[in-house]
Amino acid sequence: MGRFITRRVISGISLLFVISSAAYLLLYISSGDVARNLLGPTATDEQVAAKAAELGLDQPLLTRYWDWLTGALTGDFGTSWASRAPVTEVLGGRVSVTLTLVIAAVIVSALGAIVLGTLAASRGGWSDRTIQVVSLIGAAVPGFLIAMLLVLFVAIDLGWFAATGYVRPTESFSGWIQTAVLPITALAVAGVAAVTQQVRGSMLDEQRKDYVRTLECRGLSRRSIVFRHVLRNAATPALNVLALMFIALLGGAVVVEQVFAIPGLGKLTVSSTLTGDVPVIMGIVVVTVMLVVAVNLLIDLIQAWLNPKVRLS
Amino acid sequence: MKFSYRAAALGAIGALTLAACSSTDTPSDAESTSPTGDSSAAANAPLLNLGMVDAPGQGGFVAADMSFATKAPYGQAVYDTLIRATPDNQLEPSLATAWEYDETGLVLSLGIRDDVVFTDGTPFDADVAAQNILRFRDGAAENANWLANVADAVATDPTTLEITLSAPDPALLLNLSRAAGYQESPASFDDPAPVGTGPYVLDEARTVTDATYTFTANADYWAPEYQHYDEIVMTVFEDPVSMQNALLGNQLDAALYSGYDGFDQIVGAGYTAHEYAQDWEGLLLFDRGGQLSEPLADVRVRQAINHAIDKEGLLQALAGGRGEVTTQIFGKNTEGFSEELESRYPYDPELARELLDEAGYGDGFTIEFPTVSFVPPATFDLVGQQLADVGITASFYEVAPQDYFGVMLGGQTPIASMRLEQPATAWETYNLELAVSAPWNAFHEFDETVASYGELLQSSVPEEATLAASELNAHIVEEAWFNPWYRTVTTFYTDAETDVTPQVGNIYPYLWNIVPTEG
């Protein structure tokens, strides 16, 4: 187990290095005249040149990347070009917002998918067909459309939840419910749809296996077979889909946070990309890669716990 | 996801509006010794939720580097200015009690209040004011050029600030009522946390950079008649759809709206729309010297473009009819504006073809034309079609949003589609779009007639300046320097508990003019 984790951490660090290097290179190529864009059209050429020097834009690519990398290794991701705030401070307040939403959406997806997938697989018939059609629709409708429909009908017309904004659960739990339910729902719909199909398919496969018949012959109840044995064995592929969903939801948060004007990582990604704020974008890249690596590792560990046949080493 | 041209343009206007300044409506001195707010110092309303179209930007809250225009409320919450402008830009005392130029017009003396203290306890005096003036001049604000003519600023005594100019600057006083006049505590010069003498204090614990800014009332504010709320929360909406949703969900008390539609629904949700013409939209015919596109050097070609474009059609198609067709870059309230000139270029493709024929381009020509993602594609489709109808082929090429201003202002394109501010005064308009050094005179073409009018605007008596403005405007329209389509309407919404007085010459109303309604 220890060797497995060490190996995964090392490969995660390698991945982080490769992706951050590629991102830095791509940003270098596509960044345009950042100093001019930051200062606006009326700034003089001298002002623009001074700003470029202040930001280190007059340095060669390798020097800039080395400066960034050595800073990043010590936890210093620099200062946002667009707002002058330290990148760690800019990201700090936002990572928790996005993670709260995404983790909640993953939990909702997992619970929803287990219920619906199990129902579809065990009941069959109309229940199965209805759940399959609904899942298909849920997977097909884009998240931003769901988000906008929720805002229009649930927040504005019915007035049940806030249309925009975000209140941290630590500030006010009821405020968090008011602001978080709709974005979580918008994020979770695709997750529920995708994982439901996976749970259903895996459970049907498992139900056809010999050990299920054996258990039935031994007189175990249907409920016990499904929940204690079939579901557990069917969880492995579903967990893989859930892990992929987590990563996809990080991307989905970009759009959903924009629609709900939530100050999270997704909204920051849009704004910092538009302004060419390289330090912030690089901070987002690092955080995202770290999250992806951590989630994959976590899923592997959960799978080992659920199914001892999965050998980590 | 929708990214609004309007939002981008509103942001851009920050820089556009304020490239140049004027004080043709500025008194040369003021004797009053106390501020004159238009409301009494009644008890504050508890909270103002204000919708913003952008964050403070690269200057953060550093007074010397702050932007203005759409970002004005951030600075005005924390900092006072030396001079205060009324909604129609009459100048009143603020931290400066009086001011006067010497006979050369090169030395400005300002009397400075001696009873004001920064929120960190540092006393405000003339020396602090001098430091702030020089810091803004030398800082990284996009409008640092507002103080470009300041040679020096010194405190001759604690209540007298003397600003020496390298050249007469009729815009200086007005600029001291804007970001150039912000006063920050010297103790916080090296600290990003803002410390001013202003009506509010930034609550950093309840602020998320680039998203939500919370301000609480400065309990010891020296001019309580300009402080109306216990707390102000400014929320940034980069996406106009989310701002519209926030308005429809009654989450905002007041907002500068960046959206294209939904106006009726927002009014239906109980908001009052305050509309004012703040900018014009159209084509900038940059290359009047024919460096990149030889045909544009011929005035008949530029006039042909003006006749080729169906302004009314574009107004309906692109702005939903919300605006007024125009031929002028001078605003309706700007001296020099002429109602007669509005009919100078009717939509007449036949006449356009004749003009092109006269100019020797009867077979048409091709012109490079940049497109950008934040300008709706319909703009280019319609304009391209209308130009093609008279024989001009627009060769469109995509420019990344971050490069668009560089392409336009760097003289890299002969023509571009843009929305620009209509400043309050002819002098501002001149410095923004017409002077040889004006940023939107991208090829910096020198025109002797224009320059001579510019000199008159700067130095002559008001009547002569108005006449010069009229003649300058007529000259620009006749020479077809631009192809304006229409004046767009800016909409500022307030709910039933909030009222506002828009500011002439600034797209965002000044913060103290957003007030709770009585009763």
C-alpha cells in the first residue's frame, strides 16, 4: 500500500510538472500585450513598458518560468497581475467554494445514482425504462442550460432560492442552502445521469453471476443480496465514473459559477483567462492538477477498501 | 456562455472616457469653505447592494494606480478627492476648500482642510496631498496622463498646496475631482489595504477579490452628508446574464446594467431605469493617411462608407432600437453638437457608389477588417454585407480579445468597429479622438484645421470655444473621420428604496449620488 501511494504521488508530481510547463508555454504564446491590456488604451508607451518590466514580461521565457517554478516550489505563486492580490490569497477563498459545490454535487450524484441505478436494475420494466430515458435526457442537456432554467423558474419565478451569489456554510447554513442548492443541482444532474447508467449496467452484470444464484439458493433475502453483495461488487466501475465526474464537474463549475455569479475557481478561471493573468491561471492549473491526482488516489483507496480483489501494489 | 460586447465595452469606456479632460465648465476658483451636499446628514440606510460590471482591476485599491469610470465607486467609497464634482460637473470644495490659478495659469494654489484625519489616525494636510498628486502622476493608473502636465506639487504650509504645471491644463481641476484627486494615507502607501479619509472602509474579511467587496461606514466621516449607508456591498458581474438574474431576483438595490435585453422584465421586477446616452457605436476610419488602405485617404471614400451603412437598420438589429441614430462623435450635451449634422449622411447606397466612382474606386476595393469575439458577429455580418453592396469587400480576420486594443491603437488596422465614450465636453472629445496625440487617432494623423480648433478650445474664452467646437465638429463630420451609427443608451437600475443622479461624463454615477429614497 505504502509503495503504491508513493508511486502515485511521484507520478502525480511528474504530471504536475509536465502540465504546468505546457500551460506556461501555451500562456506565453497566447498572452498578447498583457501590460497594454492591463493599463488600458490611454496609457502611454512608457507606462506600458514600465508595467511590462514590473511584471517581468521583458525577461526570456525560461527565466520567467524558472522564477515562477522556484517560487511555486516554496508556495509562492506570485501576485495577480489583474488585482495585485497574492495568488494564494485569490485562490484560497475560492478553492473551498468550488470544492464545496463539487463535492456536494458528487455526493448527490452518487446517492442519486445508487438509488436510481439499483431501482432500474432490480425492478426492470417501466421503472427501468423511465429511469433510462430520464438519465439520457439528464446526460444530454448541457449544465449551463439546466443552470439557467433553474435560475429562471426556481429562483426568479418561484423565489425559493437565491438567483446569484454564494454564502459560505460557516457564515450561515441557511444562507448556504439558499445559494448552493441550485448550483449543486445543476452540477449534479449530469453526474446522476452518467453514474446511474453505470450502476444499472454493473448491477445487471453482477446479478447474472453465479454467486448471486448461490446466495439465492442459500435463502438470503433479495434485499440483502442486492445491497450487501451485488452493489458492493458493482461499485468499482461506478466509482471510476464518479472520479471522472468529479474532474468533469470541476470543468462544469466554470459555467455554473458564471451563471450563478459564484466567486469560485470556475469564475476566476474565466476572468483570469480573459485578462491574461498568468500567475492566477498557473495557480488554478496547479490546484486543479493536484485535485485530480488526489481524487484518483482516493478512488483507488476506496476501491481497495470496497473490493479486496483490487490489488493496489 | 455569453460574453457581452456591452460588458467589455463598458469596461473599456473607463479608459476611453477619461483619456482627456476638460474644465470648460469649471470655475476658475472657489471661495466656499465647506462641502455642499444636496442631502442632509440624516440617519444612514442599512445596506446598499450595488451591481458592478468589473472589479477594481490592476491598480487594486492603491490610490495612485486606481482606475475610474466603471470602477469609480471602489475608489470613491474609500478615498475623498481634493475637489468634488456635482452631477453636471460643477466643481465644489472637498478636501481642498478653495483654489486659484496665478496669472500665468501655470501655478495652482489650493487651500487644504486642516480638520480631516485618515481612518488610520494619520492627519491629512497639504504635504500628504502633494505626495498623492506626485504618486498618481508617476503611478501605473491607466489615467496617469491626467496629471502629465504637473511639474511639481509642494506644500507651502500645512493648509496650502501648490501645483506647478509644465503647460496650461484646463482639465486639471476636473481631474482632481476624479481618481487623480484621491487621497491615501502615506502610512498605507506600501500596503495594498486601502486607508483613506472617505465615507467607507473596506472590510477585507468580507471581501473576495474580483467578486465581492464589502464596505462599512466610516463612523467619523468628516462630511456625513455624502455618506448614505451603513454598509455597501459591491458585487462584480462579468456576465450580463447573471446580473440580469440578480436584478430579476431582487438581489441588487442599484446596478449599471451591462446586458443587451431583459429591460422590460427588470422594470417589471420593480426597478426604475435611469437612461442616459453615454457612448456612440460605429466604425473608426483610422487610416486617413492611406498607409494600410490607400482608398481611405480619399474623403469621398470615407463619405461613401457613411452613406453605405444603414444606421437605423443597425440600431434595430444590434441594439434593439435602444438609441438614437447619429453622424457625430460629439454627444448631445457636448458643446459643438449640431442637430443639423444628424442628417448629413442618410443611408444611400447609390450615392455611396457614385462617390466611390468619383474617387476612382468604381470597381470597389478590399479592406482588412478585424473581428473580435466580444463584438456580436451580427455586427460584422451586417456591416460586411452593406459595404459589399456598394463594392467594398471587408476582408475579416479574427483578433484575440486581448489583442484587439493593441491592434486598433497601435495603428495596425485601417478600420475597426468599436463603441466609444461621448465625453461631456468638446475638449475631452478632442483629446480622446481628434488631437494628433489622441489615443483614438490611432495613426496620429496631423490635421492643421483640427489642431487650430484644439488650440482655441484650450485657450479661448467660452463663447469662442463653443464656436470652435461647432466648427471642429462640422469639420470632422464633413471629413468623415468616423462612421458613427447611433448613440447607445446606458441603463442604471435602482429599486424602490434607492434613487440616483447620473453623472455627466462618467458612465457610473458617483457613489454619493446613489441614495436611499425618502420615507
